[in-house]
Amino acid sequence: MAAERYAAGASIQAIADELGHSRSFVNGLLHRDTDVEVRPHSAPGRRRASRS
């Protein structure tokens, strides 16, 4: 179910919320137990602090 939802465009966080598990659990599940290519994690609007 998680792999199908993710392949359909759901985020890992959304799937984690639906299943009642952590994001890291679902991420591991997708990496370990499926052939789904995991998309890079990005948070729109968030920027890393620049180092000087």
C-alpha cells in the first residue's frame, strides 16, 4: 500500500501520517521492501543557512 501511494505522488510524510508511523519508518520501508525510486526530500520555502 505505501509503495502504491508513493508512486501515485503521495509524500512520505503523508503516508506516515496515514499509517501511524514515523517518516523514517516509511522511508526505510520504501528503500528496503520495494522497487520504487524514492524522490529527493525537499521542503519548498526552506533554505539552509549560509556559512561565512
